[in-house]
Amino acid sequence: MRTPRPTDRAWLYAVLGVYLASGLSISAWLVRVPAIAGELGLSAGPLGMLLLAQTVGAFLSVSASGPVVMRLGAQRTLWLTFALMMVGGFGLAAGVTLLHSVAVAGIGLGLFGLGQATYSVAANVQGAAVERALRKQRMPLMHGCFSVGTVLGSIVGTAMTALGVSVFAHMAGVYVVVIALVIVSMRFTRHEGGDIQPTTTGLMAIVDQRGGPYTVRHAWQERRTVLLGLFVLGMALAEGAANDWVALALTDGYDASASVGAIGYGLFVTAMTTGRLLGTGVLNVYGRVAVMRVACGLAIVGLAGFVLSPWLWLGLIAVFVWGVGAALGFPVGMSAAADDPVRASARVSVVSTIGYGAFLGGPPLLGVLGEALGVRNGLAVVLVLVVCSLFLVPQLATPKREPRAPDGDSEPHLRGPLPGEDER
């Protein structure tokens, strides 16, 4: 008997679960980095080299994510990459606690990064398909669930650390919960091509205006898609730079204590989560372009205030404003890339690749710059890129029509704006 097709609402909740699982999975080991260093006997330098394994794995993954998602579809990609994440996570935990092996821990981190980056791209493709089905902005809510997952994971990890629970026992417990969450959630997902016009036969059969199948390579050649990627690049770097450097920038640039640095990071994460959870409703009322002009403005004001302020209290306020402003950039960029359902998977994968590349690669490069100028002054580069994102906001408006297909089909791919979308 044929399995009933999940409802749009069930599909939304399933994708929210997929995002929540990602946040929990990452925070399970991020929050235990000091314990990992202690159990393996690593100083800051060797620890940095160990963590580099995750970054290398993620870079290799994100560079191939578009073709993988296009070939396998987002559902199968999620299953495959989630399996890699879990093998890597358990490998890391076993290498730290059971084997005391830096090599095994590094291989585990590398596998985790290899799975997680493409898992995120596939989740964005699923999320964009849910938005099309519901005809409502929901991507910020999905990314908000990721943020909630990181917060919950950090709380659990802090408690496990205080109780003296080993890295393996803590991570294994979290991953058992995550595995159950993903298994249940994936039962209610749908193929992202399910809402494509009946004139197509599937994602790989999409016809490009130059003839032949529409692929990721074609998406890379589209002006709007690349500009959307550049918009996301600036906003993703604003987020990634804060995650990696805001605590150190407070202690180094403001001569604050380590506890104040931790408070600053907590303020930023709280602002990001708040902005994403509340931003969904605002986007549906006022539209992408109007909201993102304000959001980019807030990010610019927050970053400028943080870099230039002579007072710590103002710097902390600026961190919160910065976080609220940066919260919506990545998810709104994903939604804009998915405006045409026929070409959504390829375009979302391209924009995701650019965004995650900036998120992963930007902060280490800022570290080199911060070594020369100071961490707080180095963040001025991020400010310049967010200003560039502000000028690219008009690209978020929904195009009224796509190029005509070459096969004589007189019906161009049309899609009216989602409720609240702003065409100005």
C-alpha cells in the first residue's frame, strides 16, 4: 500500500527537526573543546591543528555539495551526510576518551565536517521547498531552530562538564537523541521536486535556456545567483566572525575579563536566535527587501559601534545590535535563491556554497589580520563586506518571470511573490 504523502505542516516540522538536530550535533563537541584538549594533553597550537581537520573536511564537502544534492536529491543527501556526521562524532568521542588518540579524533572531526557542510546545504534545499509549498517565509525559523539546538547543546554540555561526565559519555548520549530525532523527522520529509511544474520530469531533466539539462554549472553562470551568494557572503561572515572572535575581541580590544568575553558571546547568540525566531513574521508582513535593508543597517551600526566604541558597555550593546542585524541574512538569501521552483536546488546549493565558504574560511583569515591589527580592528573588514551586502539587497526581490525555455514552450516559469514579499 502506498505511503500517504506528508502534509505541508508535517513537512515543515520535519525540516525544523532536521535543523535542530544539526545544532545539537555541532554543539555536542564544540562545548567540550576545553575537555578534549585536556584529555588529549593538547596546548593551543596542536589543538588548533586538530580543529583544522573539521574545517578541511567542511571545505572539501561544501565544494562538492551542489552536484551531490542535484544528483541524489536532498532527502538521500541528508541521510548520507547525517551518517557521516554520526560516524565522525562517535569517532571523535572514542578517540578522545577511549583511545586517547589525536589521530583518531582528527579523523572523526574530519568526517564530521565532511558530512555537516553538505547536510546543511541539503537542509536549505528542503527548507526552500517547504517555503514554496506553504507560500510563506519560514527559512529564518528553520535557522532559528539550528540556533536553539546550539543553545540547548551548550546548556547540556555545560552541565555535563560540571558533573565531570566524560566526553564520550556526553557525546554518545546526545547523539542517541539526535539519531532518534532525525529518524522521526525524515519520515515526514518530501522530495523537494514534488512541487515542480508537471511539465518537468525531475530535477535532472530541467531544461536550461541554452539547451540540455539545467545544472549547478549553469547556476554559477547566472548574475543574480552569484550576487545573492555575495550578499550571503557578507552576512555569513558577520555571523561567523562573531562566533569565533567576539569573546577574544572583548578581552583583547576592551581589556575585559574572560567572563565578560563569554557574556558577549552569549549576547550575540541570544540576539541571533531572537532575530531568527521573530524575523519570520516580520518578513511575511513587510517583505524581504524592506526588512533586509533595516537588518543590514543594524549589522553595520552594531559592527561599527563595536569596533569604534571607547566604552565596554556600549561595545556590549553593539554586539547585541550586530547579532540582531546579522540573524536574517543567510536564511533570507536561501529563500531568494529558491524563487523559481524548477531551478531552486541548483541555485540554493550555489548560494549555500558561497555562504558556508565565507562562514568557514573567513574567521581563520580574520585571525591572521587580527594578529597584525588587533582582533577588534580586524573586524572592520567584516564591516566593509556587510556594507556591500546592503547594496546587494535589491537582488532579494522576487523576479516576475524566468527566461523562456528553448523547446518552444510558451509558458515561462512564473511564480508570484510569497505573502509580504517586497518587489521594490
